[in-house]
Amino acid sequence: MKNLALIAIGGNSLIKDELHKDVASQYEAICETAVHIADIIENGYNVVITHGNGPQVGFLLRRSEIAQAVEGLHPIPLVSCGADSQGALGYQIQQAMDNEFRKRRMDKIAVSLVTQVVVDRNDPAFEKPAKPIGSFYGDDVVQTMRTAHPDWVMVNDSGRGWRRVVASPEPQEILETRVVQHLMEKEYCVVAAGGGGIPVFRDEKGFIKGVDAVVDKDFASGLLASSIGADTLIISTGVPKVYVDYGKPSQKPLDQVTAAELKRYAAEGQFAPGSMLPKIEAVIRFMERGGRKALITNPESLRDAVLGKNGTHVVSGRANAI
């Protein structure tokens, strides 16, 4: 399929500020992003959408904790929270895209797919959990939480309080790849691999089992893009372009860059871990697996970026190749 693009939107981008964290406000943000994605489709692209779910999983975990403490209800495992948020956000994105298609009289239908991602149960990440999730806890309650959840690993997160950390293993395989491809061939707009996908592993008999972990959304998006043969990987973030020397007087935007140059910048420590670095690494992996092009920009610049008027364009070979 020609002009196939995978667009990854962040879970944090759906929450504008502390006053707009409710479900209705998140849906409004999704509707705004849907406008920009529909613009890309009108420009001749077939699109698969992925999304983050970090804040949303945190909300679900906190509700589970409160329900358990107040009413004695059973706790919800992290892997189930990931699945729940994947379904809820997928529903909202699907609905927003369908409504946008209807406004434009486009003969297009969106469909969201609950997606599982295979990880290695022996991945070193399980030995050293490092991905913060859920609520912040003060010194006065952290011991209570440790007693209630002896299997949790708790760390002090940059002086802001204590948080649970979990494993973030490497994605190995998107189980529903063939389903995504089939739906794309039927010209559906597919929403898949939400939140990096639901992490699962194969046991000694080859059966699939869920595991409490968080797969990086950008890594999973890049893997899915490669698996379905996407021409372009588009990662939506909070800035219109990637910068080197970010926040310094020497700050410089990257308009067009090769994967090799990005790799060098990353080795120099130009990109913040847990922020821009995973996006850069996901793009490099996609390009090294044979991807034609990648874009990094913010939601409102998506259309202009696809038209070459904004965003950071990552290409193979020399930076002035196109």
C-alpha cells in the first residue's frame, strides 16, 4: 500500500493542563488532533494511528487504589489498566475520526484494535524496573503503600514524591500485525498499539500471558510501522521541531537530518531521556529497518509537516537528499 503513514500521538498531549484532565477535556483534545490527521488523509495518505496512555493508566491505578482502600474492592493489575485505557482512548479516537470524516463527506471509517505486544520475559528491564507510573506519594504514606503492595518497587521521583516504577521491556512483535494490514487493505483508518500495546509473553508451551509492564509507545509504534511496511513514521510531540542545544542560547532547530546524524546527536546527549530521546531512538530504529522517512512535530503542525513546511524530517542518506 502506497503512502502509508503511522502517526503516533502522545497520551500527555491529550491533557492540556491541570484543569483539563477529565474525560470530556481529553476528548476535546482528541477531536482537535483528529482534524490534523484528517488533513493528512485528504492529502493522499493511508493512516494508522497509535497513541500513548501514561496519564490515563495512572488515573486508573489511582481509582483502583481508592476503591480497594474505601470499599475493599479487588485491585486492578497494571496489564489490565493498560488494556482498559487502550479500549477507552481507542473508542474516543475512533469516534473523533469518524465524526471528522462525516464533516468532510469522506468515505472512510475508523476502527480501534485491542493490540498485544510480545516482550521477552527474560528482558533485563524486569530485573531493574525504571518506568514511573501512577500517583506521587509523600513520605508519610509510602511505607503504607509498600506494606499493602510488597511486590511494588518505589523510588523517589526527582524530589516530587515517591512513585511506583515498573519494567519497560523492548517490544519484540505486534501480535495483531496481520489484522492491521487486512484492515488497511480494506481502507479503514486503524487505531492500534495504544499505550505501546498490552505487554504479553509466550510461556514454555507457546501460550500468551499478560505481564505487568509498560512498553514504550514510540518503540512499539516504530515496530508496528516497520511490520506493516509503512513509508513514513510520524511522531507527534509537544514541539514543532526537534532542537539541538535545547534551552540554550545556541539552540538550533533540525529541519532535515539523516538517521546517522540523529544517532550522533543522541550519543552526544542532546536529547532528554524519558522525553525526546525515546522518540529519536524509535525513529532511528524505523529508518534502520528500511523506513523511507520519519517526521517529528506537534499535532497542529502535522499537515504542514507532511507538506514539507514544518517539522523535523528524518531521511536516509545525505540530509539534502530531498
